[in-house]
Amino acid sequence: MVRKAINNQKSIQMKKGVLLFLTILVYTTATYANDPEADVLKDGKQKIIQENQGRPDLPGDFMIGLGVSIWNGRPDGMGQSIWGSRMMSLHYMRKLNVLEESKFSVHTGLGFSFERYALRKPSTTIGYQDADGGGQEVAIQPLFELYPNAQRIRKSKIPMNYFEIPLELRWRSNRYDPKRSLVITAGTRVGYLFSTHTKVKYTEGGQNKVSKQKERFDQNQFRISAYGKVGFGNFGLFYNYVFTPQFEKGKGPAETEMAPMMIGISFALF
């Protein structure tokens, strides 16, 4: 009986201790939440906690863009399949230590843009042909002339791969909660063409064949573009316009000065 009474007394004391602890915890939390000084600490710790809330503890942003690429001002006879001309961009961005106490922020980084331009029927590609003044020039070439024994031209594409350095200015409606913020971005990119070729898929003699010609085809190796994005949280819509013509001056098919633009969606992994 004595042991049972002692155990009951210990149980009552334990319950009182837990209740007291919970009371102190609730009181402290409520007091801190209502304290106006708690929202703005001089060392900025509270702001950092709020800004990183719900995000992995990784520096910077890894941005992915998916969309279509369209050639503006392409010459007659160089038809393009818009929905077959897809692009994907991958960029790692870091925030620069400027505009710290503002809804604006400046970001830069490194990345790649992988673009595929599909040429539609009448099936064509680009290649070199003899110029009137001697030498060779880039021209539009009908595929059935290049492959006279082909029963069917399945696809004709020109892949282009760029290394890029972006610089952008972002505005967020809520700078301490990126996932619940309207985001408007304006930026520019400098690109370097490190790989390009033509790719033709066709059927000949009952067999599916692939032909590739790895050439630069007098394309400009460097380019400058400007882009804008509007989104909410980690998702957005983007438009990218390239100012640099696709081909060197006077060297493209029919001396074209066409330049690409891209439209699509973007999202950040972290």
C-alpha cells in the first residue's frame, strides 16, 4: 500500500511537471510571436530563417527551362516545324551581395542551352554548295536531291548547343518567402556555340538510316540575348530574344539575318 501511494504521488508530480513545462513553452512562444522586436533582429537572423523556410540548405538556384525555339526572318524555302523545334536550358545561379535590403536582387551564374531546330516539308537542310564567285557558301538543300534513293524523309534537324553566362535582376513581392511570391525577372545572356550539326533521318532500301554532318556552317559562335520571366514561386513563363543573327553577315542561306527567339516555362529545383 505504501509503495502504491508513493507511485501515485510520483505520477501526479510528473503530470504537474509536464503541464508546467507546456505552460511555459506556450507562454514563451506567444510572447515571442507578439514581440515587435522579434521580427526585425539587428543581425538579420530572423530574416534569414524566414527566407530559407521550406527550402533545402543549398546555395543558389538551379534553373531549368523548357520550350520551343523559333527562327525570325528565315528565308523562303527554309520552313520550320515550330513544335518540333524544342529547347532546354540548365543554369546554376548565385545571388550577388547587392541590394540586400530590397525586394530586388541580382543573380549570375553559368549554364547551357540545348536547342533543336526542325525543318519541315518540303524536306530541307543546310549545307555547302559552290558559290558563283568561287569557293563555297551555305545554302538550303532539298533532301531528296542529297538522298535520291530515299523512299521517305523522316526528320531533318539542326541541333545547337551553347555555353552561357547569364546576368539577371529579380523582383519578388515577398522577399522573405520565395515560394509564395510573385517574381518578375529581366536579364541578359552571353552564349558560345560549342557544338552544332545537321541530322537527317530517312528510309532507304527498307532500312531506317541517320546521316549527320558536323559543321559550324558559318554560324556566329558568340551571341547576346535578353529575356524576361514572370512567375509565382519556383515556376514561371519566359521569353528570350537573341539579338545576334544566326549566321555571320552575308554568309547564311540567301544572306539571311534571321535570329532565334524562345518561349516556354521555367522552374527552380532549389
